[in-house]
Amino acid sequence: MNIPMIRSMSIYIVAVLAANYTATWFMPLPLFGLVSVGTLIFGITFTQRDRVHRYGRKPVYLMIFLAAIGMVFESLFLGVEWRIIAASFIAIVLSETADTEVYQKLLRRSWMQRVIGSNLVSIPLDSVLFNVIAFAGVFKPGMLVAIIFGEIVAKFATGALAALWRSREERLPMQTAA
């Protein structure tokens, strides 16, 4: 049993579920639009997922699958709206798949280059998909654009802080198995 991998997977799953639970709690960001509390939590998932990459694709996809199952239970037992769950599920499956494939192509690069490179694809994709699916028709287009912009900024900031905090991970051996 690989404790560091399980710890990273667990942090990812808990962060996804907490982000969904707080996805409709918004706060203004000066100059950057609006951001939900869930976004600040969700930014952690990008780096956690990148940490799990060291164990190969299969654990990453297992982690994403377990988070998706957790989302269904979250909706059933915590009352998280289905539009939030559907938006999160679709956004996670598509953006995390894109991130995983980009990250795997960057395996020979430094850990920070892998994180930044994969996040450049997954963060905007996740932000646009989630917000359009969850909030189209709920918010006016200008407000939706402000939310998407704020989320992209917040996710990059929280993801970067988590990556810098965990940059020592670069010194650990990588597994390059598919």
C-alpha cells in the first residue's frame, strides 16, 4: 500500500467534494471578477492530481472515478444541486483527462514545468466548462464571464502556491508507467 499516493488521492477527492459543496458561495475579487469559495478549494486539486501522476495513469484515472462516485453521494446526502454535480462531473472528466495526457507528455521535464504545462490546459478548460454548464441561465453573460475569469486567476494562484509548497516532490523518483 502506497501511503503518499493514497494521501494525495484522498486530498484530491476531499477537495473536489468540498469545492462542489461551496460552488455557489461567491465572493468578489478586486479587478478579477467573482470567485466561488469552491474555486479556492478546487485549485488544490490540480497539484494533487499532478502528484499522483508519479504513479502512472491508472491511479490518476481511478482517483477521478472515485471523486465522481463521491459527487453522486454528495448530491444525494448533502443536497448539492444536480446542475453543480453534472457540471463538475463533465468538467472534471474532460479537463482532468486533458491535463493527464499533457502531463504525461511532459514527464521528462521538471516537476514545475509539468505542473504549469498541464495546468495551462486544464484550468481554463475546467473553468469554462464548469461555469457554463452550472450557471448558464442563472447569471447574465457578463457575470458569467467575470466568474470564469476570477476562477481562472484563483485556480492558477492556489495551484501555484500548492505547487511551490510541494516543489520538493521534484526530487522524488518518477514512475513512467502508463
